Amino acid sequence: MRKGVFLALAAAALWGLTPVATKAALEGFTPEFIGFVRLAVATVLFWLAAGRRTPWFLADPWIWLAGAGLGVDFLLYNYGVERTAANVAGLVVNIELMSTIVLAVYILGERLSSRRVLGGGITLAGVLIVTADGLRLSDLTGSSRMLGNVLVMLAGIAWSVFAVAQRRAQIGGGLFQRLTPIFSVATLVMLPAMLRREAWGVRGGVLPVVMFAILTIFGTNAVYWIYGRAQELIEVSVLSILLCAIPVFAVVLAYIFLNERLTVQSFVGGAVIISGIAVIATEKTRAKTII
């Protein structure tokens, strides 16, 4: 359990940079190009790690569902971040917490204990405190950002489909053997979007290129390997709650790399999130379930 918690927090740390890095990369590349290249590169690297006899595609419907969910997530998230603020995206994407838990309970048959519900509630409260720092209602409901916010929320739900379907897939071999066909399908899902001539528009620039590289290496290959290992150790519903630490890392990384200010509200929200995670991490193996 504790090793799984550590891996989940490591994934949260890497994903914490995603909104900022994506926003910067979009200054030099299109949403379609960023998503397609990230998925294609990850597919090849996972295939090399799995062994050259690993098939690119499998007949398992859960593999295809996971890949479709991942591909849609990448596309919609990039479109959404392009149309809204990075900190707002960090708030509305947390709808994936609820959608992942619901899917994990009804598809995977996972059980929710009273301790997990309590920890999840505390964690979600901390997320709202951190990500709402400095936001106004108009940031969420303004007509110029509403579409972007909706796209980010839909991306979160699509990611939940990926997370649960990946766990449900039954294939032999290790983690890389499972990730290779999933990312192959996700790349295939992105192909129609690349048929648009505008999708290949590249403006470049030092910062966009650097952030694009970070997204590809750390925000895709490294983090999805870590997340996959965490899935092998803890339940998906618990993992989704632990990933709510992402806004905390996002705030800290924004301070380090972008010199954005740290506020009292950020510290308070971070402390609340850590408290919620601690409640879950210290759960006994046999906890009383409520669902």
C-alpha cells in the first residue's frame, strides 16, 4: 500500500507540471500535433522496452477502450487548455476523481470504505482550496472560457475510462506489454485530427520546444509507467484520490519555474490535501466497506 502511495505521489508530481508545460508548448505547436507526437513517441518507447515481439494491437476490447479513452483525453485536454487558463484547468479537471471512482466501483467491483470516503472528501476540499486561489466566478463561467472548461472536464472523464479499462484488460506479460497496445490505439484515435492541414502548423520557439520535450519524456513516458506500476499495487479508486495532490505540485512547480507567488491559501489547501492522503494511506487492509 505505502509503495503504491509513493508511486501515486510521484505521478502526481510529474503531472503537476502538465498544465503549465502544455500552455507553454501551445505557443509553438498545435493541440493536435502535441497530442499525436506525445502518444506516438511513447508507443515506440514502450514497444522497445517491452520487446520487439510485442504486438502493436490486441483483440482485447478493454485495450481498445483504454486506448480510445486516452486518445480522446489528450486531444480534448489540449483543446481545453488552449481556451482557458492553466489554473482553471487544474480545477475543473478534478471531475475525474468522481468519474473514476464511479467507474471503478461499477466496472471493477471495487469497494469504498468509510475511511476512503472521508479521505477523499478531505482531499477534494483541499484541491478546491488550492486551485480556487485567486479565481473569480467569471473565470469558470465566462463565455470565452466556458468551452475550454467543458473540454477539460470531458477530457477528465475520458481519462477515467482509460484508467479503469487499463485495469480491466487481461493480457499476459508485464506493464510495457500492456501499455504498448493501449498507446497504439490512442495514437490511432489521434490520426483523424492530424488530417487537418492546420494541425501541422509549427511556430517553434525555445520555451515551447523545451516544454514540449518535458511533456513527451516526463509527462508521458515516465509518468504513465509510474502510474501503471501504482495501479498494480493499489485500487484505482484510491489512486484517483491520491492523484488529487497534483494541484499542490502544480503550485510549487509554478513557483520554482515561473516565479509565481505562493499564498497562505495555497499552503492551507496543500495541508488539507496531505491530511486527506494520510487518512487513506494509513487505512488497514481490511476496512469496513460502505459500497
